Amino acid sequence: MRFTDKFGMALSSLMKRKLRTFLTILGVTIGISSIIIMLGLGEGMKRESMKMIEEYGGLRTVEVREGSGPGGAASQGTESTNPLDTKLTDNTMEKISHIEHVEQVYPVLDFQAIIQTGAYMSNLYGGKAMPLDVLKDMNWEFAEGDWPKEGDELKFVYGNMVLQDFSDLRGNSIYWSTGKLPDIDLMNDKMFTIFDVEAYEATKSNSGAQTAAAATNGNTTGTADANGNAALQAEESQKAQAPKKYIIEAAGLLAGGQEDYKEYSWNTYCDIEALKSMYKKVFKNKPIPGQPLRKNGKPYNELFYSSLRVIVDDIENVTAVQTEIGDMGFQTNSNSEWIAQQEQQSKSQQALLGGIGAVSLLVAAIGIANTMMMSIYERTKEIGVMKVLGCGLFDIQQLFLIEAGIIGLFGGLLGLVLSVIICFIINKVSGMQIAIIPPWMYILSIVFAVLVSMGAGFAPSRRAMRLSALEAIRNN
């Protein structure tokens, strides 16, 4: 008997019992859709976790910071012979770039500055300077402006929450107590920037000390003129030592509201080459705040980076690259451990959710077995006639297995359509991609439904195959 003949007979038999067939298919539909939806929710949670990790520094990124020197000498109680071995320099970048699987290495220079505009001031602790091409590759959205152009003088790009850090020099309430942002236009107002923060703080301290001294001297008789002259001389000295202010234009303002946290929200970015040029102008041969000094107190000739970012070619190679850089004596950090934890958690969640959905499919499988068994009892005489006419035992078994497979096929297709609709509604209502059905699940769900249905119909098909032809014919 040809397969097409068996398929036609199986389909004809199912159509004779439309209601029972429909209810059995409905059970498979609910079971399959439950599994797909549950796995889709698990996949959605996994992708949201990965998206969050990406926002916190990337999946293939290794952060490198100053360490103890080659071989971890400091950790063994000895110091590296060359202090530059522990620093992050262009030479360090060159060495790391030759490590296998390293795709890109770029420097990050953290900088601090004080910004003043009108009656407002902010200590710019979140300053980050990077190569301009790296910043452009971030593909961040701008509310205003854009990245500066190659060769431009130093310009800042502000994160969407930078305004929250400005304080009012007049003593008025600030954002954290009122919830209102200061009246500042970062793009158009003149932003006076002080890079020599240490000199500013020293000047501020001297000013406070002089005010206290003047108050004390003012209450002392007989020395007013001398103290007045001393105060004037100190004031002149303070003016001479006060750090210079520079007007730094804003190139752009990154997109986002005051409650919309992004990777860049609290930071201020600039081109690292433009910042180096500004440092040469501001400090000349003086020490740059945050940069190490020689034993004699003089600055080094080169600028040391705060950290390096290493981009690995594949997420699978992150741990190996991180280990090799660590063996060079540098501190390393990546999201690899976090990723491993998230993947393990996602697998557990998907297994749990899939198990919940599988209960519905198990109930559907029991229904299929019951339907097939009832069909055998009703068609006992038909089975006997088929055997007498010479139909093979395996042909009879295959006939009933095909019937079960057809139930699984239609149930799987309808379950897939139903799950797609439900996932679309969930995502639409939530406004997020909470439920995601991977492409591989479309085919696998239908194959799984057919196999489960045929598995449920296997025992009834064996019973039909083993029926005695004479007893089947005599059956009324």
C-alpha cells in the first residue's frame, strides 16, 4: 500500500469523526502554543538581560586597568623593575593588539574639570576622552548636535543627565531637592571650564583662610593697617595663582530624558587628541591632575591612560583574552562572568517555563491516545477485513500512526499561529519585546507536535496491528 493511499485513508477516517478530531487537535494546539509562548518569554528575558549587559560595557569588551606589572610581581611581594610596565601607554596598546582574537584596542582617559556658567557650577567627575572614531562607532542618538569633526578644537558632548549635577552658587535648591533642572542651555550658554582642579581647590581654601584671618584681625586693635596690607598682598597672590578658565563649546547633547538612564547619561565625552592638546596648553610642564609623578616629583613625558578597552572577535574568546592580559600583570574586567550567570539563569527559566507548557501537551497526548484507542474499538471490523484482504500488519500500524501524525501536524500549525498572535499582543500591550519566538522554533514546534502525537498513537497502533482477523470480523 502506497503512502499516499494510507494518508488519504487516515484523513478520510478523521473527517468522519469531525468533532472528536477537532477537540483532539485543539488539545494539541493549546499544548504547543503553551510551550512556544513560555519559551518565547524565556528568550525575551534572555535578550533583555544581554541588552542590559551590552549597555553596561558590551559583550565582547575587556576593560584593562593599571596592574602590578608582568607576572604579577607586586602580588608576590616584589616590585617590577620598570615602573612603566604597570602603566597604560601606547606601547601597552601595541602589545595587547598582537594577542590572538583581539579585534581592537583603544584608550580611555578619565578627566576632571569644573564647569561654571552664570550662577551654576558642576564638578565634572564623569569626563571620558576617547578616540573620535570610536565615539562615532557607538551609534548613540543625539538630542542636539553631533560629534565634533576631526581636527576640531576641544568640544564636549554631554550625557542626558549631566544637568542634574549642577549646583546653584547662590545657595538656592538644586535638582536633587526640587526635581527642577537649572536654567542652563548646554549647547548655547558659555561654559567656563577649569581643568586645573587642584589649583582651583587650593585657591578656594586660601580664600576661606583669608576670610577667617581678616575676621580675626578685624577684632584686634593696633594692627589693622598691617593686617589690611597683608590681606591685600594675599589677595593679589591669590589672583596670580587662580587657574585660568577656558570657554569649551558643546558639540552635542545625547538623547534621553531625566529618567531615561543610558550608558552615557552621567558622562561628558570628548576627543582624546583634542584633550591632549588642551592639556599641553593648560599645564605645559606642570603635573596634570590624576597623572603619576616620578620619584623626584616631576611629571613623565608621556600621558598615561586611565583604562584600555579591548574588543574581542567573539564572545567565546573573551575569557581567554582576559586571562592572557591578566598574565601580563594588568587588572582586567569583563562581563563574561555576568554573561555566564545570565545564560545559566536563562536556561533554568526556559526549562521551567517549557516544563509548564509541556504539561498542557502531555494532557493533549493523553487525549490523542484516547482518540486513537476509541477509533480502534469502533473500527475493529474494518481492521479485520483489511487483514483478510491481505493488508500487512505494519501497513495497519502505519495507518493509525499517520492519523496521529495528521492530528499533530494540524495541532502544531494552529498552535504556532496562536502563539505568534498571543506573543504579538503581549509585546504590543507591554511596549517591549517581552516574548520573542526564535526562527528555529517555528519548524521545531511542528516537528515536535507530530512526533509527540505519533508517540501517543504508537500503543493504540500496536493494538490494532495485533488484533485477530477472525475475532475482528465476528465483532459486531
